[in-house]
Amino acid sequence: MKRLFFYILILTLFSACMKSEKPVTAKNNYLPGTPKLSSDLMTPEVLWSFGRVGGTQVSPDGKSVIYGVTFFNIPENKSYRDIYLVPVSGGAAMRLTDTPEKEGEEQWRPDGKKIGYITSKSGSEQLWEMNPDGTGNTQVSNVPEGISGFKYSPDLKNIVYIKSVRLDKDIHDLFSDLPLANARLETDLMYRHWDSWHDYTYQHVVIAKYSETVLSGDKDIMLNERFDSPMKPMGGIEQINWSPDGKTVAYTCKKKVGKEYAISTNSDIYLYDLEAGTTTNLTVGMMGYDIDPVYSPDGTMIAWESMARDGYEADKNRLFIADLKNRCKKGLLCRV
């Protein structure tokens, strides 16, 4: 039993670190990266020593995979995340980043010549790019509020990114004579998402023109809307997608406020036309969660996850598709 445990442990650590060509200088509290075991029990300390692997993405040429590994430093109560690359055919992995910050949201540029990622190297979370070998790190975005997710348009003319926009006043805005006040003034729902407060800001979808060194012409396609896309508390960039021709952005949003927002699960898929500057609701009349839109490769269809009933968070997820020419919708699969 003890021997089996050690085999499993070794395989797990190997999978996490992928036998990196650069020395894996462990950023957790076990140096040089291997926990000291005094028994065959799977203790919390052993679990926390493992690297968490995620964000896998195959390169456009199908030859390489990038992914992130997160390590936790228990004494610092802090996590660190680096980006790795490994050949699809197998072999040693290469660590592409090794900084005091966390690198995340890694993705291949559509032409495969660069890898984009988000890091706070410059003081706020911004889009950076590097060559596939980890060299040539360059900052691309300089958004004062920082960004939390992005996607390249397939034609590489634009980028869509997520940023927080402040639209509501807090206690200090309302009572400027109380600068040290530690209080909240709540007069309506929704004031809290599970374990986090609604903090007077909203996540908005922004489109900008792209070049390798700078973003320009940033346009908030939800200007002055007191709604979130992606949706809080757990939505991410998977709730936003480009059409294959780069002319439309599909995004997920629940455009409700107050009590209606708090008790409803009726989110919708919205389509923003870049040329016309208009937004249409694809899923009007569908009453449950509609999330995570994905276009077909030819751009004629769009698929998304859908629940049938409003107010029922545990409803069954169904796979729906729509023909974008006639907007005909039909369900394909139901998840039991």
C-alpha cells in the first residue's frame, strides 16, 4: 500500500512539473519541491505541495501545448503561477515564465507566432506577449483599470478584453467628510455574490484595435450599463467569443437590476455587430441560464448551454444551437 502511494505521488508531481528543461525552483514551502513524508497518509501539506495544472491550449499548428502550473507558498499565504510549453509528441516541458507575479489567461495568437498572457509585472494586470520559446516579453495593453481576460479576433485586427468599470457611488463618495469610514450603504439587492460584495463596479466587454505593441480605439460595448459580462461571481472569458470572420462578438449577460436580478437566472446571449455598432438578444424568450456561446467554424451556427426555467439554479443544462441566418433554435443534448 505504501509503495502504491509513493508511485501515485511521484506520477502526480511529474505531471504537474512535466520535467521542465529549466530547473523547477519550487515556489511552494517545500524545497526543492518535494514534500517530506513521515507516513503514507495524504495530508493537507502533501496536497498543498502539488502543482495545479490548467489553461491547456494546443498551438495553431498542432505541435505544442501551453499550460499553467500554480504552486502555493503556505507561509506567505500566496500562490504563484507560471506558463509552460510541452511538445504534443511528448518530451520535456519548458518553463516560459518565472517571475514573482502570476501569469495567466495564456493563449496562442491565431497565427501561432506569439503567446499572449495577463500579468501584473507593470503594477496592474495587463496583456503581455512573448515568443513561443519564452523570449521577447512585451507589454501590449496599458489600461488604467487593468484587464482580467482577453481574446484575439480570428483575423488579428482586434482584441476583446474584460475590465471593471465603476458606475456606482460608495460611502466615501456620498459622505466626503467621513474619509475613514469603514461602512457600506445598501438600499437594494443585489449587494453580495456568495463570498464577495458587489463593489460598485461592473465587468464590461471592451473591443480594441490590435497591434503587437499597443491597443487603440478601445470601445466599451456595454457603455453605462449596470450589468456584468462575464457574469459574477464565477464567469470568465469563456462567456465571450468572436465569430470566425471577426465581425461579431457574442457575450453572456443578465441584464436585470435589484431584486429582479437577485432572484432570476434568466441570462441571455447577446450579439454585438462591430460594423453597425448594434447589439441584439439571440435568446429572447428563453427563460433560464444561457451562457458560453461558441461559433461553428464556418460562422453559420452558434451553440451555447441553456437551462429551461427561470429561478432554478440546479436546472438541467442543455446544448442549444441556432442558425444565425434565420435565428432558428433547437436543443441537441441534455445533461443528466
